[in-house]
Amino acid sequence: MFNLKKELYLKIIFLVSLVAIISAYYIEYILGYQPCNLCLIERIPYALSLIVLTINYKFKENEKFCILLLILIFIFSLLISIYHFGIEQSFFQETLICNVKSEA
């Protein structure tokens, strides 16, 4: 029973990560919005989680390690998102990381 629940959670994480990556690229390339550098960095944890989950489905013997790795990846993602939100809301002073590239 618990194994089935774990499988469901991993599939949900995979689906959410895939939708997040596809949405980000859709907004950037189809709708034409230029992301800042932090927006681009925020995509990295989702791509990493897709890679980790794909490897996990291939090699099931290290499932606990993969789950721990996913937890660390999303903690990193949360920290980046909080920092990005703080810059957007002027809680933190903007750094050079969050500059939007202008296309000339």
C-alpha cells in the first residue's frame, strides 16, 4: 500500500515538473516574454527532478536516495523562489543576477 502511494507521489512530481518546464518555455518562446536570469535559474530544479525521476524509474534499487535528492532539489528551488519573490517585491536589493537581457 505504501509503495503504491510513493509511486503516485513520484508520478505527480514528474508531471508537475514537466508542466512547469513546458509552461516556462511556452511563455518564453511562444508568448515572447523575456525571463530574467533568476527565472532561468528557477528552471534548473525542475529539469533535475525530471532527470532524477527518470533514472529512478530505470533503477529502482536506489529509490530512497532519489527521494532524498528530490527533497534537496526542491529545498534549493524554494530558496531561489523566495529570493526571486523578495527581489520582485523590493524586500531585497536587486543584484546583477536578476537583470532581464535586452535584445537589440
